Amino acid sequence: MSTATRATRRRCLLAIGALVTAAALAGCASSGARVTPPTVAVTQAAASAQVPIPVTISIASLKGPTTMGLVGVMDDVARGRATQDYQVTMYGSPDEVVPLIAQGSIDVALLPSNLAAVLYNKTKGSDAQISVVAINTLGVLNIVESGDSIRSMADLNGRTIYATGKGASPEYVLTYLLTQAGLTPGVDVTVEYLSEHTEVVAQLTRTPGSIGILPQPFVTIAEAKAPELRVALDLTDEWADVSPESQLITGVAVVRNAFANENPDAVAQFLADYEASSTWVNASPADAAPLIVDAGIVPTVALAEESIPRANITFVDGEQMKTWLGGYLQVLFEADPKSVGGSMPGDDFYYGG
């Protein structure tokens, strides 16, 4: 646990102690009845304990597993019990998010992992420079087909694949794996990039014999719409076969350094809340599923609950984050330097590094 996190939690414990004391004193005025302290007493107790005023943190998330892991935090906001003033907006494409954080319009963004490296290289030395604070999603990409012809990457020879994520992790993961299988994208395999995952689902469900690359939970959604669809290849398994020394990492959370430097305790609290939310979603899919539906990520509770165990939602920070993410980005860099923005990120790419 970081020093900032410990300090924040200690102040919160002091505040709770102050509130309990205030309640106990108020209770002495009645014959053991439970008395709720008035708002002014709560305010004075919090002030005396020096509990920080909640900080506004604007968060841009993406429609998919990264936001699935955040729904516990979003529910706390809706119920008025969030530890910070979290303002979460979900977007359909990374292209919508990158300009916002580059312009300083948002403080935290949930992005494809390679795109975080690209953004770091673009903003390095500027007021918009970012650092990655956590890995939030491991491999969730799958080759899905309407048929039964794909058993290996080599079987994609001569086929057309519908995908999203041009310029982001899906494109570079697919390119790397095709190349490792001896195939050249654009020559041996045609890849048509669409704007959103829902468009890929629509293409798969209306075109017999079509092939797409989809992450969870959209694979589960597609299978529910068209039972003839099947997962032909799990790209996490394909990655492990050709690069066993690294992890396939789909998504990360990044923060603007200027915001983090001004609000280190608030960032530490956000990370604690995000980790708790991710852990809860994985442990309680039946409870988390309705929140995922409310967020507009998955259409039904049953599909949401089914997709959670398959979504590889996680929370990894610190040295393990640096080791895993660094290894993944190194593989992409060696395959195509532009996939990570032209150069490997330095130690300052990793929050606290």
C-alpha cells in the first residue's frame, strides 16, 4: 500500500472515530436510543479530523470490460456514497477519448494498452503528459466466426476479418499474430475496420461465413443473437503460444501527471476504489450484472452475468504492472515501433516509477 493511501485511510479512520464519539455523546441525552448526529455535527467532526474535501475526478471510460470493472464506483456515485466526486463518461471508441486527455479536459482515461504508450510519447514533456496507473483488463479478444472453418491463425489465409480498434491494441495484436503465422495483413488476409463492436456483431449475425474479432462482453452478446456463431480462436491463447514470456494486456488506466501531482491522495483513493470495484465485480457477478446493464454495456442481466467470468477484468499496479505491461509493449515495439508511438516508454510512463 502506498504512503498516500495509508495516510488517506488513517484520516478516514480518525473521521469515523470522531463521528462515533459525536453519536455516543448525543445518545447520552436519551435513554439509550440511537440518535443520528445533525449535519453540522458531522461537518465539524470531519473538519476536526481533517478529512479532505472530495476532489472532482473526470473519468473517460470505454464501452466494454474496463467499464465493467468500474461499475461499483459508478454505483457509489449514484447512491451518493463515493469517496471522491467521480464523473464518469463512457465512450464507444478510443478515438473519442484520446483528444480529451491530450487537451486536459479529463483527468483519468481507460484506454487500450498500446494507445496509452502512444499517448505518452505524444504528450511527453507537455502539460498533458500521462502515466499509466493500473492494468485493468487482460486478454479478451477472440476470433469469432459464423461457421466452422477456422482452427488456427493459418486458416485465416484468404479470408476477410471484421474488426474494431484500428491504431489500437486489437489491430497490433492481430497483425502480430498473423505475421507469426506467416500471413501478411492486406495481402493474405483482408481486415475491415469498423467504428464500434456492435457493428462487428451486426456483420457477423447477418452474413453467413463471416469472421470477426471481438472482445468480451460482445462475444457473449453476439452468441446470444446468433447461436450459430462460435469462438474459433482465443487470441490470449494464440499470444501465449508465440510469446510465452509476456502477457496479452488489453486495457489500462492512465492519469494526467499534472492532475496527479496536484491531487496525489485523490488518485490513491481512486485506485483503491477501482481495485475494490474490480474485485467485487469478479466475486459477485449476480450483483454486478444489473449495474453493467444500467451502464449500457450489455443489454440483459443474464448476458452480463455470463460475460463477467470471461472478461478478464483485473487490477494490477506497481512493479507487477510495469513488468507485465513493459513485456507486452516490447513485443509490439519489436513487431512495429509505431504500435507504441515510435519508442518504448521510459520509467516515468509508470505511475510512481
